[in-house]
Amino acid sequence: MNTILFIIQKEFIQVFRNRMMLPIIFVVPLVQLIILVNAATFEMKNIKVSVIDLDLSSSSRKLVSKFQGSPFFMVKNVSFSDKEAEKEMKKGNVDMILHIPYGFERRLVKENAAKIQVIVNAINGASAGLIDAYSSMIILDFNRQLLVDFMGPDILSSAQNINVSSNYWYNPKLNYKTYMVPGILCLLVTIIGFLLSGMNIVREKEIGTIEQINVTPIRKVQFIAGKLLPFWIISLFELAFGLLVGKLLFNIPIIGSLWLIFLSAAVYIFVILGFGLLISTMTNTQQQSMLVSFFFMVIFILMSGLFTSIESMPVWAQNLDRINPIAYFIRIMRMVMLKGSDFHDIRDSFYSLVVYALAIVSFAVWRYRKVT
Amino acid sequence: MKRFTGFVIKEFYHIFRDYRTLLILFGMPAVQLLLFGYVVTNEIKDAKVAIYDQSKDEVTRKLTEKVLSSGYFILEKNLGNYNQIGPTFREGKTKLVIVFGSNFAEKLQREGRANIQILGDASDPNTANILVNYASGIINNYLISMNSGQVPMRIIPEVRMQYNPGLKGVFMFVPGIMAMLLMLISALMTSLSITREKELGTMELLLVSPLRPIQIIIGKVIPYVVLAFLDACIILGMGKFVFGVPIEGSLILLLAESLLYITMALSLGILISSITNSQQVAMTISLMALMLPTILLSGFIFPVENMPVILQWFCQIMPPKYFITIIKDIMLKGNGFIYLWKESLILAVFTVMFILISIRKFKIRLA
């Protein structure tokens, strides 16, 4: 036991005597939270619209002004030719084209139905989906209002009508930051833990100090434990710091139990550190270790459900995601922080993490050889 | 010249004899593109929905059927009372709950109106927003078909998803991964390879050799130009032949722009290596200052226009942003050079600037 304590002491001294370390521990989370949370947003405002109004009737003008009045849309240019509007979209000046054909109002009155065309720049699929949702909402709204204007208020009650009311739970204002902060906190802990542990043993290898340790009576398990614990403490501290910053700066809700968050984090960090150590034992230079870590990190992060939802992935990818520790932790964090899920709700993810931690740490211990 | 070619050959040996790194450099684009190409889509389908049907009559059954047969939703469970909604959401699977009011069909017949509540789990706000919209759209359509002829003055929006009808994720990952990997190979690997010579002390050997400093730098850079260019071709080829991402514009222009971007990234790498002395510092700078902006502040995943104004300014000084715009324009929109000269010029200016600064910073004197 004493041996482990000494290794831990050594690691702490090593970390804190490195002048780069303290800024990394305190500044990186701040910068990440502030930049990432603000940058990683799908919240659409000022969607730029090009309007082609060939009808020029009072109804079509009303529809256009409806778009103009919405906080989501901004009418950027008005033209009469498809070509010109499409050119604007090609240039990237507009995100959506609203095409009202000639005879729109006449058809509405005479044929009871009229078509309009909405063309969305869909290169970024997520934005396109939202633009579509917002615009159809406005058109539907306008349609109702139009009916009342033309036919009087009775029209809605004369036909059979279903009253649809919608309600957004947990986040009534659809604030995207609330959704991102828990995910970004996971990233924070992950990156710090991964970098610290991934670079650690390989650095000792590169400098040559690993040989000095190899000739001491320190056992493998003790060595790995001594390496893991300091980073584990630092990472947990990071999480606490991040939660505090998130609460103060973004006022994110923490509905569920803090204990549950830290309990899951404690297990999760072991997985990440184990992963880092494993890579560290399998590579020879810091450059290699960095590349391998980077490779896994990018895949894990992009498949974690942080930016795109896991449910819309194909089934095989969802199965593959079972070996993605970040996905488990992000799910847990979001559920507990935003919805107040309790242990019973997250138990599957939690137990998976426990199994994962045990497996990967024992694998790292087994893979580390004292004999060269 | 012979000396120079000899030096370039040495650099190639350096790279080719490190199998692991080489494997990662070529494996990374392939694996990442394959994974993301198939995995990341923004199309929402099969979202789990729970239904709390208080009346269980013909109309609600029909509506339920309509919702479930739309392809967007699958039934997770039927709820028995209001109190079950909270726990259902907390379990995390169900994204949407539809509540039909009591005596639905009867009220609809007699009073002409009946109530439906759509509750979305907005802890994921975007998905909730889109799903609620889908569901109310379906219900509205049903209403219209039920009243057909009775509801006058219907506006029918025809939506066309320009450039990417299937809302596929690949369309943003091909440009994004190109910008990211070319940056990684060009800037990061170059800066590491130069600082490593400094760290190991072999830089002195090179500086006292008859090779001129400019030759050393160019010799260092050439292998990475080749590697990066090969990677670019792999990504483009896979995008086209595996995922069917079109190349609407000119291929030659596309490759030329890629070369421009590679040169820019390389000069950035040289700049980093000329101001640092250890691999670790070079690595930290590259990762923090290059990768993060490349992924997040470039419009790769998140559109720049949605960010706060200050961050938008910040994005304007990120070279990858311009490259991603260029690639998307050429590949997906088929734009020619007339549309892109501004972005290309900015990249060129960045390149010249980085080179000038690194020439000033580069020391041929021994410490």
C-alpha cells in the first residue's frame, strides 16, 4: 500500500511541477465550455430567405411578411427569376427559397388549394430539417389565419377540428445550450483523462525512465494503480469545476442527484484512463500515441450522440456503439442532469461502464510488461 | 540538386519506416469516412413514441395507425395514465408522447372539436422540435383527408431539399474530414518532424551541412505534400465511389484548391516548428489551436451563421472554414472559380503570411 502512495506522490509532483499543467487544468475547461457551447449550436435564427413572389397578390404579400416577421427568418432578397435565386443559393447567400407561383391567390379561392415551393439548401442535413420544420410551421399558421380572414371566425368551428397542442418537456424554450453543456462536460473529462494517461507511460518509455521503474520491486498492479489514481482525482476535480462553471455561466439545470453523476463519472473515468494507459503501453513514441489516441477520440466523440442522435444511426452502428464508453456517459449525464433520471433508469448504462472499466484496466495491467 | 534529392529520399525513409504511423495516416481517412458515411445521418426515422389513448375509439385508433405507419415513429408502449409520462421520459427511450383526450370520436362528432396533446422530450431540443412537427403534420393531414372538400383554401408547400435530398451526413463529412486530415498531416506532422530533429539534436547536423536552410525546409515538406495529396484523393474517391457524393464541378479545380490548402497547412506547420523546440509543445499547440477550430469553428458540423457574433469573427480567421466552403461549393453545387476566387485568395494570403513569418523566425544560428 505504501508503495502505491509513493507512486501517487511522485505522479502528483510530476504533474504539478510541469508549468504547462496548471493552465491546462483550469483554462482548458473554461475555454472549451465557453467556445464549444456557443459554437456547437443548431439553434437557427436569421435563416436567410430568397423570395420569388410571382403572384404579387395580397395573400402572397401577407405570407412573405409572415416570414419577415418571424424571428427565425430574414428575407434577404426578392427576385422574380428562379435562376437568380438559385444563383444566390449557390453563392451561399441564402439558405431557403420561397417560391410563390403566379395565380396563387386565385387558385386558393377558386380551386381551394394552391401549391407553393420551398427549396432548402440541404448540405447540412440537420439545419435543413429544422428549416423545413420552422417554415412549415409558419405556412400552417398563415393558412389558418387566411381562412379566418376570408371566411370569418366560424369557419374553424364548422368543420370537424382537432385541437393539437404541443408541449416541450424539460426544456420548454428549446434552449440548445442546456442540451450541449452535459455533453461538453463529458468531453472535457474525457480529453483531459485521455491525454494525461495516454501520454504518460509512453513518455517514460521515450525518456528512458521506465527502465528505472522496471528494476524496482514495484509490482505491475501497484504501478498502474499509482499511475491511474492521480489522474482519476484530477479528472473528477475537472468535472466538479466544469459543473460549477456550467451552473454559473449557463445556468444549466441539474435536476437529478449529484451523487449519481459523480458515481457514474468515477466509474467512467476509470474506463477512459484504462484506455489511455492501454494505448500508452502499446506504442513507443509520444507521436504514435498521440495519433492513435486522436484516431479513437474522433470516432468515439462523433459516434457518441453528442452532435447527432444515436437513434438515427443504422442498427449495426448502434451495436458497434456498445464499445463506445463516451456514448454511455453522455447518455447518463444528459438523463440525470436534464431529466432527473434515477439509478433505476440508468442502470443498464451504468453496469456496462462497470464491466468496461474492469475489463480495460485489467487488460492494461496485463499488457504492461516489466520485461523488455 | 543531387544533395537535395538525397535529402528528400532520407525524409521518405523516415516516414516509410514507421509502419504504425503510416498505417494510421492512410487508415484514418478510410475508416473515419466509412464509419461516418454510414453512421451519421440527420434523417429521423423510427423514433420511439408512447401513446396515452383515453378514449380508444375508432378515430384515435385510426390516428394512431396513421402516426405509426408514417415511417418516422414506432410504438414503444401504451400508457394507462398521466403519471406514467414522466417515468417514461426518464427511462430515456421514448422521445414523444401523444395523448388523446377522452371521448375523442364523440366530441369530434358532436362538438366539432377534440383534443390531442403532443409531448416532446425536449432534453434534446432539435429532435423534439422536428418530431412534434412531424406528428402534428400527420394529424393535420388526417384531418384534411377526413374533411376533404370541407376545408377550403389549403396551401400545399412542396419542399425540395436542394443538393442533398436524403439529408445524408456524408455530404458534410467528406469536406470536413478532408479539411481535418489534411490539416493533421500537413501542419501537425511537419511541425513534429522538424521539432523532433531539434529535440534529438540532429538539426545541428543538417544546419552545418552544405544544404541551404530553404532546401532543408522544402525537403522536409515534400513528402508530406505527397502524403496529404494521396489522402485527399482517397477521401474524394471513396466519397464518390462508395457513397455517391457527386463531384459536380471541375475535378482539376478541386485538386488545385486542395494543393493550395495543403501548402497553407504546411506553412502553418513550419511556422509552429520555428517557434517551438519540443515535440510536446508543438503537439499541444497543433491540437488545441488547429484541431478544435477545424472541427468546430469551420462550419464542418455547425453552421457558422448560428454562432454568436464574436465567435463568427473568430471563425473568419480560420483557414479551414474557407477550404470547407470551397470543397462544398465545387463538389455539391458545381460552382466554378468565379464563385470561389475570394476564398482562394484568402487561403493564398494566409500561406504567404505564414511563410513570411516563419522565414523571419527561422534561426540558422546554433543555440
